[in-house]
Amino acid sequence: MINLEKDPKILRYMDLTKLMDFVVFNRIYFCQVDQYDDIFEGLFPKPIYDLAKNITITKPNDTKSNNGIIEGTKQRRKQHYVSCWTLGGAENMALWKLYGGKNGIAIQTTLSILKDELENSVKKNNDSTNAMIRQANFKVSEIKYLDHKNLDMESIKSEHINDPVMYKNSAYSYENEVRFAYDTIFPALHQRLGKGFYISINAENIIKKCLISPSADECFYELIEALLSKYNLNNCVSWSDLRFPPFQ
């Protein structure tokens, strides 16, 4: 459970294109959960589906239990839109390689700064997209990781798994994810919002540090420093702590 009073640092690994989108256009993209490659996204653990199947078997005329939970799962994946960050300020080499690449960037802020920026933006902007987003439920949660296929029913009960969008398969635990999510609830909303949407932000308010990949070229560091200075983001660029050995 996230302790908001401690206001933890969060990181977002990205390539130059995504940084430009963030800084130049001052916006954050929220992707529909259904668009992710992870097939476990938004799914309940296997025992939940097995239980629904057993109800169908014992009551042959009742196909609603099994079909209902499967359709509900599909619906849930479509109605949630998320922006995914890494909880804590510690760097992760796997995430550098996956999301940043050789010349990658990780922007650092805090959970409350981003949360407040998103809430204020949606509240004050009156375009059609924000009008729809205001009808959605906004939530921020630390992702919990579980084994979808081998978790027993007792563990499911103890975990109180009632919002599977905030759970991921344990194979992804290295991400240490915190998720900002909008639950659009009504089919008409996510049908209009489609596969994703942007929320306007002020990058200057959000970015507290911009880390440069440990494998990046020297000229890439200089490029990012020059780029950010044009958008009043001065003195925030630094090398990854993983670039230098401890004796330097």
C-alpha cells in the first residue's frame, strides 16, 4: 500500500520520442489496458474462472456465470486507461534496456506531484475529452504481483482481489509499477475515447530530474540538456547512477 504522506519518488523510462512528446506538447498518454501485449492484464486468477465453469456444469441451463465473468473481464480491460510508472527512485537496468534503449531517459518526479497535476488538468480543461474523463473514476495504486495460474482460492480471499487491473502477473514484478488509472465504467465513454487519450500537463511542474541512460553517448547527454533548457527545465539533467563504478 502506498504511503502518500511519504510522497514516494516515481520514474518513467522512455526514448527521445516520448520525452519530446512529454516536454514539447506537455501531455501524458493514457493507454487502454486492452492494447497491452501482456495477456494477463486485467484478468482474475484461474480459480475464479474455474469456479464459474463449475457453476455452469452443475447448472447446465445457467451459462451466465462463466460467460458473464469472461465478458466482464473483456469489458474491464476496455474501460480502463492507464499510465504506468516505476515506484521509488532506485534505477532498474532491465527497464533501461526495455523502455529506454542505448540513448534512453528516465524522468523522475513524485507521486503526489503527478497525481495533483493530472487532477487539476482534467478539472480545469473544458474540451470534449476532459469532459468525458471527468465522468471516469480516477485511481492511483501500487501494482501487486501474483501467479494467475497457481494461486489458490484462500490466497485470493486474503488478497481481496476485486480490482484485477491493479494486479499483474509475477513475471512482471521487476517493473515495481505504480499505476495511474481512469475507469470509464460506461461503455459509451470508452467507445468514444477509443484506444487511448492524452491529458495536458505542465512538464516543468512535473520533471524534477531527468536521468540519462548509463549506456548513452556523451553527445546525447548534451542534446537532452540543450533541449530541456529551451523549455525552462534547467539543471535537472544528470547521468544514471549505473554509469559509473563506485570508485569514481
